[in-house]
Amino acid sequence: MKRPYSASIGLPLGLAGVLLLLLLGAWAEERHNGRAEVLDRARTAIVRDAERLALAAQNSLGDHPTRVAVEVAAVSTDVRVAIVALIDPAGRVAVGQRLAWTGQPAVAVLEGYSPVRFERISRGRMFDLQVDEASRRLSLMLPFEVSPDERQLRSENGGVVYMTHDLSLQDQQVDHRSARTLGLRLLLLVLAIGVLSRLIRIAFTRPLRALQDVVGRISASEQAGEPVPELGPSELRDLARSFNRMGARLAHGQQALRNSNARLEGMIDAAMDGIITVDSSQRIVGFNRAAAAMFGWPVAEALGQPLDVLMPGRFRHGHVAHMERFRDSGESARTMSRNAVVHGVRRSGEEFPVEASIACLTVDGEVFYTAILRDVTARMQAEHEIRALNATLEERVASRTAALSQANARLIEQETELRDAKAVAENSARLKADFLANMSHEIRTPLNAVIGLGHLAMRAASDERQRDYLRKIQQSSQQLLGLINDILDFSKIEANKLDIEHIDFQLSKVLDDFSTLIAQRAAAKGLELVFRVGRDVPDHLVGDPLRLSQMLLNYGNNAVKFTEHGEIELKVMRQPLPETEAEAGEVALRFELRDTGIGLNEEQRGGLFQSFHQADSSTSRRYGGTGLGLAIVSRLAELMGGEVGVSSEPGKGSTFWLTARFGLSPHRPAWQPPEPDVRNRRVLVVDDNATARLTLCDLLEAIGLQADAVDGGPAGLQALRQAQDDGEPYELALIDWQMPGMDGLETARQIRALGLAQVPSQILVTAFGREEIHHQAEAEGFSGVLVKPVNGSMLFDALMQVFRKAGPPGAARPPDAVPEPVSMDQTLASIRGAVVLLVEDHEINQQVARELLVDAGLQVEVAVNGLQATEKVARRDYDLVLMDLDMPVMDGLTATRAIRAMPDRADLCIVAMTASAMAEDRQRCLDAGMNDFVAKPIEPDKLAQVLLAHIAPGIARAPQVVPVRPITRAPQPLADDAEVVPEVAGLDHALGLRRSGGKKALYRSLLRKFVDSHQDVCERLKAALDRHAGGDPSGRSEAQHLAHALKGVAGNLGASGVQARASELERRLVTGATHDELEAARAPLAAELAELIGGLAQQLPAVPAATETERPPPDPQRLQAVVRQLDRQLDEGDAEAQDTAARNASLLADALGDQHLRFTHAIARYAFDEARQMLRALLSPP
């Protein structure tokens, strides 16, 4: 508790403090005003003196400099003057405060002098006064005119008077005066405070003590006593008068309280209910008139009586204990009786019912009970009458209940009708959605005819305006087809018929497909396509790859559509999940697609993911679109447990993102360190695009390499030279093709011209996958080509290929070293004579592999399925087994498990051959017991590497005659003119020839066999897909087998387009795509395959009779049936003509001869009239 203080002391001290603050404020203001006055006087003086010197200089500086010096000396006598000098136009001191300054450069001798300021003042003819408040200094420059002759000789500038004043001495004087005044005022303040303290004691303290004594007496007696004497100043007298009035009011209040108690007692006495109060000993201390009338006891006689006199004798025994329990329980009023009816007894002995409410209260430690009693005799009689009345009402209630039951039955019937109506409405909605989906599908067939006929009409039209109309019809038809596709997907979502698959898939495969479909369009517009996949993003997932690809393609197509220049970046990141969901094997991924296109404003972003919404009408007209694509993406993301969004600014591009949840595949392969070891090898990335550089460096560092990046060819050359000088040369350079100034090819030439002791291997990185680029890269000595966007798997394979050739880290490569191709027979010389079992069911793939192995000096035995392979392995020993995976009767995995179960075949090396050698398939091979794998199409050098890795060299082997399955058409050496390799659209003959061991005769034989054996592949595919759509499970497996086989053989022959189309169809079959989606993948495959087979059939002559069985002439009846069917389809503009021509390509090639290639091309480009003209010669009269 704080110690109380005396007012006689506190008030003077408080007043002293206030006055002290006022004195200090006055002192500060006086000091400030004094300094300001000093500054004002100094300003006036310095300007006046400067003008005086300027006038003297102008009049006398040239003729009488001594006069000017006298003026300068006179001005210098002012104690405030720190520097005074006259500066000529050349910036030298003409006359100064000190003689030593004369003739010296002003900047060297004058403190604070600024040449820039001098130049400005001397030219501008305006004086400049600067005040430095911190140092209390004034600096003035005032121009003056020199004589005309002198100005002409020197310059156009005039002279300047330079003066500075130092005010510190005047400021000290002001401070001294203000401090002396403050001390005098403080002394007067102390004297005044002493006098004030004495006056307060006399005038205030004594009257207040008198007031305190009276207050103490009143508080002790609790009665208003004598009044307080009114003494002292007027304030204290007013206080005394107020206190006396308060005493009077206190006396009045006490009297009012007594009156209130009297009124309360009167109210209790006048209450209609009886009120009785008893003390703790159960004696009556309160008894109003109503209680007296109720019990028949006078009030005076009842007071002091025990409560028992008011109770029947049978209740008296337990009453006291009951009251004590009520008191100890702490229950509130009206709780004891709970409105129950109890019994009382009148003085006459008559019992009667009463309703009692009891309250307990404690006054000065003594317990009292107050009971409010009401005579309920009349109410009890009324209740008895009511019960009797209720008995008569029950019959009425029963009758009413029956009526209510009937009404309830009617309500139930109406509710049933409402449910039926709701079911009808829901069924109607489903039927509408089904109708919309079916109509979207049915419209496609006539729409394809519209597109084809429009193409034909546009070719035939000669008028440019008609061609413009037809071109617009074509564009509108394509837009309508896209709209129908969107409506089909959207109607499935609305009808809840779109199910999300949960199958194992590889994210890298989805991104590869996305790249394949988007990269060409992006490259056509000169856009850079970049992928960035986080290191923590798993590749093996469980989900719906088809729908994920659909969402990414929608984003990608929009990005290409709305971007004219710059880049498109796809970023994949892993998002955190709650621990429970992460432990359950789930992963959340975020996909961001950023472009540098036109961008969107806030209003456009608001409704972007709504159905049928476009950014604005101008966008719709310029770029097209249905407005459904992003709505479908939003719905699909929701079905996959994620969401969508966009961030964008107009003119700065957009970033569309989506999130989705996937499971982690249980079949993830265990990681194995690469061979050779690439860790810590130095790689240089040369790319002008910053995003591409960052992406490549991230991928390289994730593999374990040391990556550096530069932004162009010259910088790359400098980095290579510096690394060589530092003794840490680069082993590999990844060089972008298209760079400003020096492109990738020129950069490679300059690298070879550097004369480095160790020339790094080089890989060309390009966004354009054209064949001529690959040829140029090969000619320039590049070790490989990477097509953007580059992913981790693609980069890793390229690195392995380069570093296997380059040797161990640090291996020197001479500057002029160019890799020379080495034939397989030279490479495999150390294992010549080894016995290999080739297990392959496809004749063309079988012949390719067999020819490569036999030419290398190996003994080859062939099995056409897994069962035959197990029988052969059981009968003889082999050095190695090459096992295809997808075969009839018994597949490769089953055959491998059967071989491993044999007691003496545990160490036999089995190498898998598959057209889809992804990591998932590789793991399945290893799990089945295989030792290694080689991917189809088979590359001779990779096959040689696998064979050398698993067959021990140098073992003497006795030559054996290996029986092989006879081949009907055994290829024989062809004439020189037959050695020409056919050049057909869609066929990379250089790639196919390399995969055939460089033997043109073999390659031509394989192409001829491909034409003969694949005439009806598309027809069989269509039949299998139709069976699959009809619910036959064998249709899907047959279609998958056909697509898989076609993919493999097309890859071996170099038909990359057919291989890609077949791969896409196979992927959709594996992922469970719908029939429409499968048909959409089959149709372009059929068209491309028909064009390829037609072109090959035209350029490849029949095999000579000496080596091949004569081909029988075409069946005239079959030919006429096919020609009439084609003629009808072409006449009607039916797009099915493409499938009919593909199914009968061999028959038509024999009949049309040289015209067959033109015929195939005409159908492919919808030139149906031209195709009909070619067919008419084959039509016989009906």
C-alpha cells in the first residue's frame, strides 16, 4: 500500500514541477529565438557584404585590385566571417582573405567550395545562399560582371564572390544569456513555493482536519450528528455546507427505511396467501392475517407457538428432520414441496389441503424458514370434476383418432405420388443426358462426311470466293467436331457416367504423350516447351492416366493457342498431405502450366471454369473454343480429389494449375546405380532460355552430375577454355540448337576448333524433332539428339549412351576423334559360336533378330512361343535366351518362371525383348527371373552390349547345324537396281536400315513381308474393338496384342508414325479407355498404315520367281466387290473409304499398279473424285 502524502507538501511540489516545466519551455524558446535572430542578421550581413564586394570587383578588380583587397580586408574584420574570396571566371582566387590564396585554384584552398555550384552561379547570374543548420554555417556565392575584354579572353562566365559565416560564437553568447535568465527565474520560483506552502497550511489543512473529526464521529454513531463548522476559504466552506446537507439526507433516508419496513409488514399482513415465518427451533415468529383466517389462530396467540400446532399429528414426527435436510441441501425456494399439496390442520382440528412454497434464509447467523400457503380445497374439488369430464371426452378422442388415421393414409399416398414424380423427373434428366451423349456420337459420322466433302469441293472450286466459303465451312466443321467431343464428355459428367480409373501407370509416360501431342504445335509457332518435375514426385502411381492426360492437353492446347512467342512451361510438384493420408499410400500432385501469352484480367478469371464460358466475346471470335474444356477440367479434378485455378495478368501470360490425388504403385522398381557411374561428372548446359537451363541443370543434378549453365555459344566456349585451364574439363556439353548469334551447330564447330586436350562429348537439344536435324547433328559429330521437352528418363538414357562410349571419367578424347560405326560381327567376335535361343512369334521381328545374330557368328535356334521355348531349353543347353513377352500359347514371363523351375536351368541367362521396356515392365521381368532386357525396336549396338554382358567370351564352341523353321519366302540377293531403299512418307529408311544391320536386301525383304502380312491388321483391329464394345472380353486382349505387335514391327522397320499411333492405341487399351476414345486412336492409325502400305507396295516389286512362290492373280470377283464398295463410298463422301482401302491395300496395289500410291494419297486428303477416276478402269460392266 502506498504511503499517503500531505496536501500541504504535495500541492506546492506539484505546482513547482509545473512551473519548472514552463520555465524550461520559456528558456528553450528564448534560446531558439535568439539563434534565429543571429541567423537572420547573418543572412542580411553576408548578402550585404557580398554585394558590396561584387560592386567593388566589378568596378575595380581589373584596374585597381588593391581597392578590392582593402574591401575584402574590411569585410574580414567581422568575427562571423570564416572565408571571403573573389573567384575569377577561370575558377582561381583573384582576391582572398589570405594572400596565399591569390592565384590558386579555388577548389584547392577554399573549404566547402563546389566547382559545379560555381559553374551554375557564374553562368546563371543568380546568387546562391546555403545554410547548414547542423554546423551553423552560411555559404554564399554571388556573381559579378568582369570587363567585356576580360570576358572575351576568358569565357562567357562571370566572377563569383564566395563567402562563409560561422555563427558558433554568436550562438554561445545567446546560450549564455538565456542560461543566466533561467537561473534567476529558478531562484524566484523557490521563494514563491515556500510562501505558497505556508499559506496552504493555514488556509486548507486546519479546516480539513476539523471536517475529518466530524466525519469520524458520524461514522462511529451511524447517526447524523451536529453540523460541521463552516471555516476557511470559500471552497472549504462549500464543502462543509455540502457535508451538512448529506447528513440531513442520511437522517431522512433512515426514516424512509423505517417507513419502508412498516409498509412491507403491512403488505405481508394484507396478502391473500398465508405467510408464516419460523425460526430454527420451529417456533412461529411471523404470522399474517391470511394465515390467521386460514388456520383459525389469532395473530397474537400464534406468535411463539410451535409449528406442530398447524400440522396433522401423523406428519409431526419427521417434520424437523425434513426441514434440516432442506436447510443443509442449499436448495432454492419452492423446491422443498415441488408444488405438492400438503395437509394442514385448523385450530378446530379440521384438516384441509394446502399448497406450500418454502424458502430458507439466514440473518445474522440465524436460520429462518418462510412458507407461503394457499388453501386449495376449491381447486381439488374442481380437479375432481375435470377428471370426470375427461372420462367422457375419451370417447370423443377415439372417434377423432380414427378420422386422423384416415387423413394420414391420404398424406402417405400423396407422398408416394411425389416420390414417383421425382423418380420420373430424375429419369427424364438421365434420358436427356443419355440422348445428348448419343446424339453427340451419332453426329460425328455425317460431320466427317461434311468435312471430307468440303475438302473435295474446295479442291474442285476455281472461284476464290467459293474457296473462301468452303474454307470457312471446313473451319466451322472442325470447331463443331470439337464442341461435340466436349459435349460428350460433359454429358457423361452430368449423367454421373464418367468413372475415374484406379490403375498403375507411369507419370513420365503421360508427360511423354503430352509432349508428343503438344510439342509439334508449339514448335510450329516457335515456342519453347519446358518440363520441370520435382525430385520428390514419384513416377509410379495409381490413378487415371487418360483423364490426367486429357486435363493437361486441355491446358496445353489453350497455352499454344493463346501464346504467340516465348515459352510454355509445365511444372509438376508434390504437395504435403496429412500424415494419416500419406501413410495410407496417397500422394497429392500439383500441375502448373505457365505460358507467356495474352493473359487474363480479373473479370475474365472470375468465371473461367464455368460451363460454356469464354474469357470474352472477342477471344471467342479470334481463337475459337467451346467454353466447355476448362469446365471439364474442373469437374475431372474434383473427381480426382483436387481443384483447379489460374493466376494471370493481361499481357504477361497465365499460369493454369490443377491438383489431384493418386495412389503410390506397389510395383515400384527398386533403384539401381547406373553403369557406368555418372556421378560427379562435369556437364555444361548451353541454352539461351533461362527456364530450359534451370530445368536441365535440375535434372542433371538429380542424377548426380555437376552441372553448369551459360546463356549462349560464346559464353560456352569461354567456359570450356576456362575449365581446361583450371584442370577440371567438362566431359559433356548439352547445346541448344536455336540460339541467337551462334546456333548449336556452329557452337559445336567452334568447340572442335578450340584445340582442347579433352574435347567433351556433345548432345544437341532441340524443340524440333525433324529428321534433317538428326542428320545434321550426326554429321557435325554430336553423340546424340534430345528433343524438348526433356524429361529425366530421356536424359538418363542419352547420358548412359554417351558415357558408355566415352569411357571412365577423365578419359581423353582427341580433338579430331569422330566415332566410327563398328559392325556387330566385329563387336561380337569374342563370343562367336555362342548358341542363342530366339523366342519370337512375329515373323518379321523374328527375321530381324535372327539375321543380326547369325551375321555376328552366333548359332541361332528359333521358338515361336513360350511353350516351345521351355521344351527346347529342357532338351539342350543354350548360352542365352532372347525372350519376347507378348506371345500366344504361353507368354514370355510364364515361360521364364517355368524355366527357372527346372533343376539345372537356374543360371541360364534370359534376356527379355519387349516393345514397352519401361521401368514397370523391367521390374516385372526381373521378378519373373529374367537377367536383363532389350527394348524393341532392337538397336544392333544395344543388342551387342547385352550379349557381351551375359555371354562369357573366349569359350571354344563346336559348330553345330541348328535346325530352324522353314521360311516360305527366303530372301535372296537382289540385283543392283533392287538395292535402292524405298522412300515413302512416314518411313525413316535410315533408321530401319540401321536396325536391319545395314543390309539393304534384308531391309527390302522385311518391307515386302510387312506389306504382305499387314493388309488386314486394321480390319482385325476394328473387329476386335467392336467385340470389346459389345462386352466380349477377348476383343480387348486381341486388340491389345495386335497393337503391341504392330508397334514392335513398325519400330524395327523405321515407321515411327505408325509406331507412335499403335503405341497410343495400346496405351488406351491398357488404361481402359471408352470405345469412342479407342476408335479416335484407331482411325488415324488406319489412315497412316494404309498410306504406308500403299506406298511400299508401289515401290517394292514382287520377289523374283526363283526365290518366291508366284503370287496368284487377284480374284476378279473379290476385286470387283471391293471396287464397287469403294466407288459407292467415294461417291457418297463416306470417310469409311479410308478403312476399306487400308483393308484391301495389297489387292488394290496389284490391280492399280503404278497408280496405287496416287490412289492412296487421294483418299488420305479427301480427293474422292480423283480416287474414283482411278477406280473406274477396274469396274466391269454390271
